[in-house]
Amino acid sequence: MIRKFKFDYDYENDNLFMYDPDSKSRASVEMDDLIIDYNSKKEISAVELLNACEFFNNVGTSDMKIDKELLNEIIECNIDLTPKNNFFLMKFIMKFKSKKQLSTPIIIPTIHEHSPAAMKA
């Protein structure tokens, strides 16, 4: 399922924040420079990439060099989430002012344990 996310790129710190403004974050999972926020239904509500250029370049699924100037040109950000047994296949799909496009898949775990932070109040 492809979901359109709003985004904010912090050029100085190279952090990319993608979020669904209609989904309230209730819990977060940090995996190195990737932070994933979940809502009370255990759906992804936001994703933050610290050191975003390094993240995308290390994933290595694109021949395109990802730098701050390119990320500063983002005009559209979508995330394609495909649930599997115990993980999500998450694909970042971005369009840039320069007409370039980036499609980068990663695998992330799902939440199976109930967390007090992720439960409805």
C-alpha cells in the first residue's frame, strides 16, 4: 500500500522526517539512524532518517549519488509498505525538482509485543 507522507528536510543536520499528519505517534523504534513511529493501531505514522544522505548511499539500491542538495529538492515523498509475516518491506519513493526519482527498499520489523506506549489510553 503506497501512502503519501508530508516531509521536512533539515539541510544543516541532514535529517529527513516523513510523517502522516492524520496519524498520531504512540511509540517509536530506533534502529541506528532510522526512527520509526507507530500509532495505536501499530501502523507506521512517521519515519525519521538521521544522516539521510549516508543512509540512502549505504542502502546502495540506486546508481544516483544522494547528497544534501538533492534531498533539499524533494517535492513528493511516498512510502510503499508491504506487510510480510514478521516484517514490512518499506520502499521510499521520492520525486525531486530536478525530475530525478529515487526508489529505495528496506526491510523493517513489525511490532508483535504490546507496549504500554503503543496501546490506546
